[in-house]
Amino acid sequence: MQKLPLLIVTTFYFLSCQNPTKKNTENAFRQAAEYEPTEAVWLLYPKVTHKKSEPITAVTLEIIQALAPYTNIKFVVANDSLEALAKKLIPANLLKNSTVSIFKFPYREFWTRDFGPSFLVNDNGEKAMADFMFNTWGYNDTSDVSAKIDEKLDEAVANYYKIPIISTNIVSEGGDHEVNSKGTLLLVEAVEKHRNPGQTLNEIAAECKRVLGVTKVIWLKQGVRDDDNSTFGKIEGPDKKMFYTVLTTNGHVDEFARFVNDSTILLAWVKPEDRKSAVEIESAKRMEVNYNILKNSTDQNGKPFKIIKVPMPYPVLNTLKTGDGVYGILSELTYKDGSKFPKGKTIDVIAAASYLNFLIANKVVLMAKYWKPGLPDEIKKRDEEAFNMIQNVFPDKKIIAINTLAVNLGGGGMHCITINEPKAIKK
């Protein structure tokens, strides 16, 4: 794909000609591992703020500035107004030298990883697009207006580049697709069954193999407790207080298990001394189950994995009130435990915090940090411990830590709001 000239802007209309859906057979397309060469990283301009005092655009700018020396960035806006804001946000030199290019496509949410352009590559140096269905993480269904708009984004990008689209009726998000470069895929049972209650695990796995070009699927059981779907109701946290989760995914794999090479997996881990509150105890149990699954699994060649346990952040607790974006959505949910949302009152929330929701892009890895002045030193020490572990597994890459709280308060992290476009290399 050729380098884009300065500030290419394109608009996609739903009435435009559709690129015909292709089968993933003859050309053998596959999802590339994130540690393979990256051509560009895609982001969407955030149309919302989860909490008024925590602007997401500030995190977006930090991500762009950190990535710029290592990869091109493709930044999507939804309309002319957002385009104008994007031009003010992005440093002028990055626009002038085409490090950042702006595109215009419709979208509602900004979680690029989950419904954005999921590029596939093959050994002929070609690209295709994986096209899963989307139902806003199970909070609605596929017929919802918002879901339909966001679900079309990958098709819009594929049509612009005139590349094949490989589609499926399975509902699945990119944040739950973790692959190595040899054809092994990690999926989470709690997530995929939640999205596809009428499908068996075998049926879901078969479609993921077909669309993503993988040969082996390993099923992990559940994600961390504070990533449980918000409609399930409040969860017990530190000091036995009850907290709302923040429009979370029900356990995406990119929050807790990541490939760093073809044979090594990082797994989120609750240290024994951290297992104090109900949320930490439950997350610990779930990660022990996942560890045993991985320990008893093999890769695509029948070889065992190296598993490295990375300590989880301490629970990141916060509050939301009337006027905060996530508060408004939580106030309209129907809770399966029968509880009623206390409209008008400040609520306690637990953020979707993770050190493993990192982004790999060529010679850089962007990861989360949570300490800031005024917080306990133990948080700073945990940040440093995680940073050093990530640096150890990526000795040849620069590790950059960014405070991602503004994003975490909406149910995801830095990996969730970005997606890699891999380089298509002819072999």
C-alpha cells in the first residue's frame, strides 16, 4: 500500500458499491501478530469524554506523539467538525510530513481495535479485511443503529483500499483476538459465548479459523472480575464497597493474556499478598484457571508455551456523577441483578486497568501507568515493576508508559482504541 500524501481525507457512503465478500482459502490471508512489522496504527477521534475532568484527547495526543517516530498513523474522524478538531490536536509537523493522515468515515464509538479495520495479510504481499458482526459488546444487538454504523467501518476502509472482505455472521471483537505469527489464536469463552449464545464453541472457533487464517484456537475461560459486563450489576471491591464496572467487555483477552513472541505469553496475575478484596480474590481464581489452561496447552506445532505472570495493577477506583459520559449510559442500563441505578447521585466505579493492554508497533511498546503525584508510592512501585517486566520481554524496543485513566474509565485501554495495520510482505 503506497504512502498517503498529506492529509488525505475520504468519505464513505453506505450507498457506495460494496466490495464483494471473499472466501479465505485461495489466497491464505491471516491475522498478523502485533510484533510483526507494522505499516500504520489506526485511531478514531474520541467523540465522547468518559469523565469531564479526564479528557481522552490528551491520551490520544500522547499516543500519537509516542508512535510518530516508529510508524505512520491513520486518524479517522466522523465529520467536518471533528476533522477541524483533529487538525488542532495533531502537531502540525506530523501532518506536514504525512506521519499522520486523516480519513473521514462514519462511526459512533472510538474503540478502534474492536470494530475498526482488522487487516489480514498473505505471503503474496496482499491485504484483506476481516469483517465480524458487532453488537456493542453485547449491550445491544446487531440491529442497533450504533452497532450497524460501527460495524461498517471495516468495510468502509476495505472499499477505500479496494481489498477483499472476508465476512462472517459471528459477533466478535478484535480485543478478543490474540494471535502469534504461526497460527495460534487465544479466545475467551465468556466473551464469545456472551456475544453468540446460539453458537457452540466449536462453531465459533471454526469461523475464527476461517476468517483469521489461524490453525489452532486455545479457549481461555474468563477475564478479570473488573472487566465483567456492566449489566450484571455492581461488584464488591476494596473495603467491601460496591462498585460499578464501566461499560466493560465481559473479559477481552487483551486485558490479561498477550503473546510477546511465538512461544511466550504474558498473563495477568494477582499476587498472593494482593488477594484481599473480593474483586482481587475472584480475578486471582480466574487467572489461575487460565494459567492451568495455558500450561497444559501447546502451540500450533505441539510445543509448550513459556508463561510469564505479570502483576496486575492495584484496583483503580474512581467516581462518576451526572454529566460524565459513562454515568449517563450506566444510568440507562437494565441490571440483571434487579438493582436500580441511583440517578442523580455520585457513584463509585472501578476502572478497566491493565498493564497488558499494551500496544506494540515496530520498535516501540506503549503501556499503561497509574501513579500520579498524590497517590500512594506502592502504585508507583507496581508501575515500575510492570514496566521492567515489559522491557525484559522486549529488550530491543523502547517502552513508553502513558497514564490511560481517561480511557480506562470507559471500559478499555490503549490497545483497545488502536489497531495495527501490518505490512504486507511478499515471501
